[in-house]
Amino acid sequence: MHVNTELLHGAYAPEETTGATALPIFQSASFAYETAEELEAIFAGRDAGYVYSRINNPTLDRFERRMTVLEDGLASVSCSSGMAAISTAVLTLAGSGDEIVSGSSIFGGTYSLFAQTLPRYGITTRFVETTNVEAYQAAVTSRTKLIFVETVGNPKLDVPDIAAIAAIAKEHGIVLMVDNTVTTPVLCKPKALGADIVVHSTSKCINGHGNAIGGIIVDCGSFDWSNPRYAHLKPFYDRVRNFAFVANLRNRVHRDLGGCFSPFNAFLMSIGIESLAVRMERHCTNAARVAETLSQDTRVDEVRYPGLPDHPDYSVATRQFSGGFGPLLTLRLGTKDRAFGFINALQRAQNLANLGDAKTLVVHPASTFCRDATEAERQAMGVTDDLVRLSIGIEHVDDILEDIEQALNSAS
Ligand SMILES: Cc1ncc(COP(=O)(O)O)c(C=O)c1O
């Protein structure tokens, strides 16, 4: 199937008992069984069955299966947010004394998790320049438990060479975890580039309508979980072989941390999945047109968009993405005052901290989601005071350009 057909039909069938075509919302905390023996068998893993919605739930299960198909994976676990997905996935792999190697231009929330929160629990991160492949090699130690990159750094919009980084991860037998939030499986399939685990904030393009928060962890099925670097997974590997990561995740770490997804939000995300391909197509053509137009505009100091031929990672992006370069672009406007003036003058684009919505969005990263970072960290993330991030929506492109034009005029 082509991806736009897969979005509608992959792992999807009408509900078995009623024939309902929309995903039924099983809004139930728990699931009852006739006998104590039945429940015992499910808890013991001898029989399959739902027990409690913190651990599994039929609505979540169907959403997870759809995401697994889209990422060509083995199995998925949904979480209450993108950050819940990233933190839970990391804690399934790493513990006190372990290390992460991560690109430095990642989303501010993930950066803060790696730089501030995890060190308090003994997990440290070696940040490297995101596009410098040799730096990943140099940062690996015997304690490295994962290499982490985003398909497109947010908001620097740099594009790491995932296949080259995957080769390093493979050489050392280390998991490569890729955040595919900005590109989605429509534009990029990290597994085909060598990723082992894919994570998403489904709050963004997958949902597409800014009405729910969610996240997902997909095991691509490519990693050999008998690898002694992950000795804590051995008991799971002995029982369930290549499902060892997912078993430790669902039956231990996710169960214990409790960042479970709500069935209603899974319902909303499932609706989002169905129109993802057409939205991504329009996000990409609109964003490319805005980027091209603004790159000719002398009122803008710099336009960053991975689809512009003068972007430093244009050739990597062209190789790794198909069908476009995503909804995000950034502008530098010279000063923070001009950046604020531009944002305040926009009439249709909404000023908020989100991306991938059907509507065009704008945000000033330095004063919002990168606010916690130090000056040096902001520099590594490509965040300057005059930087504005636009998430281009699916409106008619002429209306988006008109709004930007009048805002630039009034900010000048
Ligand atoms: C690339 C990326 N990953 C993860 C997240 C975190 O997702 P959530 O807000 O759903 O926790 C975000 C949020 O902006 C993001 O942009």
C-alpha cells in the first residue's frame, strides 16, 4: 500500500462485535473476568487480555497498531504525551551510571530532560553537534545506552544524517532512537535509515488539530535485544525474545511510571491519522512557497527551511525525506523587538507553543520553550533572540503570504 492508503486501511478494520467503523472509545478503567483463574492467567502472561487502562486498553491497542504499521515496526506503546514517550523509552533502556549521546539541537523539552532531569537519577548525556557524524562516534563509551536524534532539529531545522549515525550505533551495538514528530511517517521512515526505536509527539501533525496531547514509542524490530549491553533486558529476552524491549516497557517501566494515554485522545489521534498524508502534502507545499518567497525578501535577515537548496543539510534532507520537508521554517528578523512586532502584527497565524496544526502557528522560541536553556545551550540549539518559528498550516498559501506580508510591513 502507498502511505496515504495505509493511513486509512493499515491495521484498520470495523470493530468486530458491532461493525462500528469509527474507533470505539473503551472508556473503562478496568476489565472484568468471570473467574480468578482467568485474571491470574492474564497477569501471568499465559493468556492475552486487557486488565487495566494504565497498562493496556482496546482503544489504545488499535491506535498503537496503526502507528506500528506506519513505522514498519514490531509493536508500539502509546503514552500521555511526547515527553512521556521519550522519558519512558529512555528509562526502559538506561539506568543510573548510563549515558546517552544526543544531538544538541533537539526540542527544548527533551534537552531539559537530558540535561537537567535525568542527571539527578544518574543518567548523563553527551551532547554533540547534531550534524557532525564523527562527534557521535567520539562520544560513545561502554556505558552508552542510546543515541538520540530528531529527523529535523527543532527549532534549528538542521537534519542529521540518520543512516550514517545508524552505522555508528550498529558498529557499537547501541540503540538508535529517532524522534519523527516533525516529519511523520509520511515524509520519513526512520527504520529504513537504521533507527531501532521511533518516538513521536502525536500532539503535532498526527493529531493535526491541536485538540489533544499524546505520544508513542515504536520498536522497529531491528535490534537484537540479547545484546549484553542491555543485560537488564535478559529476563525479558529469555521469555519473549525480540519483544524484550516492549515487554520491559509495557509490563514494567510504563506500568510503573504511569504516563498512560487517554482512550478519548487515542480516538482523536486516529481521526488525525486518516488525513495525515493530505495535510502533510499541503503543509510542505505551503511551507516551501513561504520559504522561497521570504528568502527573496530583504526585510528578513535569514530564512531556514530544509527544502531550500542553500540550506546546509539540503542534500541529506533530500535523501532522507520523500514528499517534502515539513511544516517548520524559521526567520531571523534582526532584533527581539522586530520578532515580537512581527508576531504581534500577524492576524491569522496564532501565537502559541505548538506545531503541526492545520492552522498556521508562530512562536518566539527564546522566550518560550527554550527559555530554560543557558546562553551556550541556546546557541547549540540555534536559538537567537531575533528568531521566529513558523509552523505553516494548510490554509490557502496566498492568505498565509498576505498575513506575513502585512506583519513584516508593520514590524519594519
Ligand atoms: C520534536 C518534538 N518532540 C517531542 C515533543 C514533546 O511532545 P509533547 O508536547 O506531546 O509532550 C515536542 C513538543 O513540542 C517536539 O516538538
